[in-house]
Amino acid sequence: MDRIKSGEGMRGLLIGMGLFASLVIVANAEDITYTTHIKRIIDAQCVSCHGNNAPEHGDFKKDKEGFSKRGLGPKMDSYAHLAGYAGWPDSGALMRRLDDGKNTKDGKPGNMYHHMGGTDEERQRNLQLFKAWVGNWSLKRFPEMTKEDLAGISVKY
Ligand code: HEC
């Protein structure tokens, strides 16, 4: 009898722990927003090249080399601009550039990953925030993305 009881107790405990762990993960993903978590990373690490004086993506594309030489990438200093590099029209660009190499085909980090912080720890911490914010961390381009891939991109304001 005692054995059965303690077995049940153990099972209850494991189920409880599993439930707790999944709740923590869900809560994390849902709590990450542009205004609370992401904007401050962009302001600290990205706007020197993607800020006020940076061009719209369409203008950037007309003279990629010229802007890049001046240290300017396309404008990303608003929610709408940034979200367009995750979902649409520049689907997956944010994920391809910020990935640390764990999801890239050649195992190399995206070329903006090193801007995510001064230390490995900071870069990883910020990457985890971006991943939770984006939701479906897909490196695919728009033509390869399925409707489900796109629907999984959350980028909450
Ligand atoms: C020192 C300047 C600099 C900093 C800082 C910087 N970037 Fe960039 N970024 C560029 C330039 C220049 C380009 C365009 C050249 C290229 O494609 O690599 C670019 C391109 C990009 C692109 C691709 C845009 C496209 O055309 O699809 C993304 C996404 C991006 N950056 C995100 C970021 C994020 C997020 C940060 C901050 C964590 C950041 N960058 C920090 C200079 C910078």
C-alpha cells in the first residue's frame, strides 16, 4: 500500500513539475514585448546604424554599398520598421542576421549577432529575448515560409 501511495505521490509531483515548467515557458514567451524588452536593446545596440538618419529599406536597396560604407543600414528604430524584418515584407531577415549560428546552414552566426552585446553572456541573453519576442525563430525567406511559419511569428508591441 505504502509503495503505491508513494508512487502516486511521485507521479503527481512529476506532473506538477512538468506543468510548472511549461507554464514558465509560456509565460516567458507571452511577456516579451517590443515596448518593455526589445526597444531598449535596439536603442542601445542598433540605432547608431539603424536609427534616425538611416534610410528606408527601399532607399537603402538603391545604394546598399554607399550607405554601408557610411556605416548605415536600413532604418529600424520603430516597431513597424523592426517588425517588417521578422514577419513581412523582409521575412526572416532579423532572425538570419541575429542568429548565433545554431540555426544557420553553415554554422556561422548572422553578421549582426556580434552587435547584440559586449560579452558572450550579454549577446546570449539578448538573443533569448529576441527569440521569445519573435516566437517562430525561422531563418526562411518569404517564398519558403508556410502560412504556419508566418502565423507563428508573434512580435508583440
Ligand atoms: C556598426 C553599424 C551597425 C550596427 C551597430 C548594427 N547594424 Fe545591422 N546593418 C548594418 C549595415 C551597414 C547593414 C547593411 C549591410 C548588410 O546587409 O550587412 C545592416 C543590416 C542589417 C539587417 C538586414 C537588413 C536587410 O536589408 O534585410 C538586419 C536585420 C540588421 N542589420 C539588424 C541589426 C540589429 C538588430 C542590430 C542591433 C543588435 C544591428 N543590426 C546593429 C550596420 C549595423
